[in-house]
Amino acid sequence: MRKYVIMGVQGSGKGTQSELLAADLDLVHISVGDIFRWNVTNHTKMGAQVHRLMAAGELVGDDLAESVVQRRLAEHDWNFGFIIDGFPRNARQAEFFLESYDIDGVIHLDLPDSEVRRRVFGRRLCVNCGMDYNLLADSPAVPGRCDSCGGELVTREDDTAEALAVRLRGYHEKTNPVLDLFRRKEYVITVDARPAKDIVQQEIRTRLGLPPVKPSGGAGER
Ligand code: ADP
Ligand code: ZN
């Protein structure tokens, strides 16, 4: 059983790296942002509650974020473990998390703010399956269409200059202290997030002492 937290600024590739790791190690990837976005897209009551805050780049309330995580982990569909992305994001959430779950490692994807803007503004999301694209690195075969399901690719509502500035500030003010807290417990490996995604993935595995990316098939496919 392996339990990981993945952290990094907006656009650092948390979603991409989590998916690669989860697919290969049979981990469940839990993205708190994806859960909120799903609720917004599907017009649930929770979606209505969080929509405005998210679009503005603000964090939703801790009580709600914590209950989302608690409920998701209570499904216990993670026989081989999980990798959680987007949580904890501040000191209170970190305290809640450490009280409830013991973790094996924290993957910190390190990316300078200058690179964040470039990546975030090139990001597109499939409305249908949620797959993430970056027009700079992996543009789809048919422009504007998802490679895996044909769904329409759109920009995330919070990938505007204004909302990004709020999110980045929030990250540096609230989430960086969480990283310091985890560092004191010696959980953290910091990986340079600038190289191509396969290189970053390989580095994560090396640093965590995990088997290397398979040369063909699955997450190792090029
Ligand atoms: P990013 O890390 O790129 O800002 P995410 O997709 O992880 O984006 O999250 C999108 C939004 O969802 C956040 O800006 C915030 O409004 C909300 N959110 C996600 N995780 C949390 C959390 N742990 N606590 C509060 N709000 C959250
Ligand atoms: Zn799709």
C-alpha cells in the first residue's frame, strides 16, 4: 500500500504525473480540483456552492474540502494506495490530513512562476472526459478535439490572468507552509518540473525508489 501527496504550483503537472504514476502502480488518483469541477459541470448543489470561488481562483472552504476528501477516501477502492492532488492546501487541511492518514511520501513538483503563466495559458481541458492538454507540449491530433473521446477542448474557467494571480498568491502564502511542514517530517522529494513529462516521471520514480517507467505500454508509452 502506497500513499502519496503531490504538490506544486498551478501548471506544474500534478494531474499528468499523478495519472502516469497511478496507472502503472494501480493507485487511485484523487484530484480535489477535478471533484469540484465535476460538480460544477454537472450542476450539483455543491457545484453551485463552489463555482464563483473557483472561477475567481479562491479556495473553497476547509470544511467542504475536508469532507470531500474524507468521503472520497472512505470509498476504500484504493487497495494498492492512492495519490492525492490538490490537498492539503493550507495548514489546517494538513493537520486534518495527518491526523487521519499516514503518508509514504510527498512529491513536490518545482516550477518557477515565469513558466507557470506559459503553461497555464496553453492549457485546454476536455469537457467530456476531463483530460488535460497543453498546446505547447502535446496538442491533440485534431485541433480542439480530445484524442481519447472526441470531446470539445475548452479553457478552464480559472485559467485567466486574474484568477491565476490569485491562485499563485494563495499557493505561495498558504500551500508553501504545508510543504515546509512535510519537509520537517522528511516526507518530501523535490523534482524539477521543467523537463518533458516522461523525464519528470522517471525522476519521481527514482527518487521514491520505485520501479522505472516501463519501456513500452501503459504509463511508459511515448
Ligand atoms: P490548481 O492547483 O491549478 O489551482 P486545482 O484543479 O487543483 O487547481 O483546483 C482548482 C480549484 O478548486 C482551486 O482554485 C480551489 O478553488 C478549489 N480547490 C481545490 N482543492 C482545494 C482544497 N484543498 N481546498 C480548497 N479549495 C480547493
Ligand atoms: Zn475527452
